[in-house]
Amino acid sequence: VDVIVSEWMGYFLIYEAMLPSVLHARDLYLRKPSKINADNGTSTDGGILAPSHTRMTLAGVEDAELLHERIHFWADVYGFKMSAMAKGLADDAYTEGLKKEAVITDTANIFDLPLMTMSTRQPEFESTFSLKASRKGTMHAFLSWFDTWFLPAPLSSSGLFPPQGRRDTEGGEILPDLPPCQTAEPVRADVSGLDESLRGNAVVPAKEGQDVEQGPGEVVSFTTGPEGKETHWKATAFLLKDPIEVEQGSTITGRIKVTKSSTHSRELEAELHYLVQHPSDEQEAKVKRVQTTMVQHFAVR
């Protein structure tokens, strides 16, 4: 098989555990390269997997309305206190489409997936992160989304794959040669080869004797984040039980660990550890302070 195209991506990218089936098909059916570049482990004549690369990201968001709708709503339902209904709600991740104005920090890349080379298994990872607040406000949640690339063959840069001798990436490891992800809403003119005269025909036959040259191909990408057009995947919100007050320049450092659910094969468990430091803390460095690392567990289901 020359090309395998699959829309395997789920909420939080790897929810639903569909990726291992695609990777299994890759191993069984995708055309193997006849020659491997000894320097970087890439090839120029193997089959193509579409998409070829994905990236998971993390940022902080300010959205008091979201927190109210999902959890605090039950504190006063038309005058009735129904707080018991909110029990456990903060332990779930939520699929939400948020505006870019809600993002209150910069973005951290937490997991890159080189789909052509990675092992045939459900991904699990652990990554550190550091986020810097872009303005003063209240951070109500961490928000995660993913970017997707369709890279044409040949893939000649070693930076698009893990170091030689490895198939997988570690959490937080960045594939450096991935081009910037497209965030602008696509228009018809962006779709190369789309011709109204085809009237539904997908292929235009070459004229007899016409030479058909294979070009370098075109990189296609899209994001599910707030900077792009909203998709059905939206983004994944991890609501904080205790929202964080931040100043411009405050840093939120920590780590995220994502594993398969111990009870449901399609679901995931996410563990977030985070610590907040403010610019004003540096001015009080001579004063001994106790810093607290917060921990929350979430089910992605």
C-alpha cells in the first residue's frame, strides 16, 4: 500500500485508543522503503502515512463562565443549593471550544508523535512544562489541544524523527524540523489542484505521451487550538479546584502524566502537578517562603 489515510485522532488526541490499530496497519501493509539513509534513518521511497506527525500542547486559560457552567452552577439552582450534584465533577476533563482571548499564558509542547516510526502501542507519556502568564488575571484551567501535519515524501530531515536507534519520543521532546502549524482558516484557493471543471472527478488523466513529474509535495497542517478554526475535537479543559491568581510574568511550572485508564481501555488518566511563582516573589527572596505544589487527577472520557 502506498498511502494509509486515517482520521484516528480523538479528544485530547489519544482518547479512544484508535491509534494502535492504524500503526498495526502501517506495519503490515504500508510499502517498505528499499533504502534507508544511514545518517538519519529516513527514506525517500517508502509509503506515506497521513497524517504523519502530531503534537500535543498545554496552556493556561481564564474562563470563569466555564467553571460556573460545569461546577459552580450547582451551588444555586434557581435558589436551591444542590452542591451534592457537583461531587466529582472537577475530576473530569471537559471538551470545550474556547476563544483565543481566554488563553492567559504562552504555550508548552508536551508530546510529539512521529507516526511513521513510533511503536505500535497506545501512547503514554510524562512531560514537564513551564508557562508564563501574558497578563494579570485568574487562571481557571489548563487547556490542551493538538496540531496535525501531513508531510509529503520524501522526509529528508532527521529532525522529523527520534534520534537514530530510537522509534519513540519522550514527553516534552520536540521534533525540531516540523514546520509551523497552519492556524488561518483555509479557503478554496489554498487547496492545490481543486478545479471546478472536474465536476466531482477526482483524477485528471494525463494526455498521451505527456510526462508527469512528481513535485516535492505540499505540507498541510491544522490546529485544534483557540488560534484556529474550531473543530469537532475542540480542546480539553482541566478545571482547577482552586483557580490561580497570576500577574503578568508569573510562571506556572509542573509536569503532566498521561496513562491508559486502569478500568476502561478507551479512556485516559491525567495527573497534573503545578507550582506558581510570581515576579513579586523575587523581591521577597530574602523572606523564607513555603511553596506548595498542587496536584490534581483527571479522567479523560
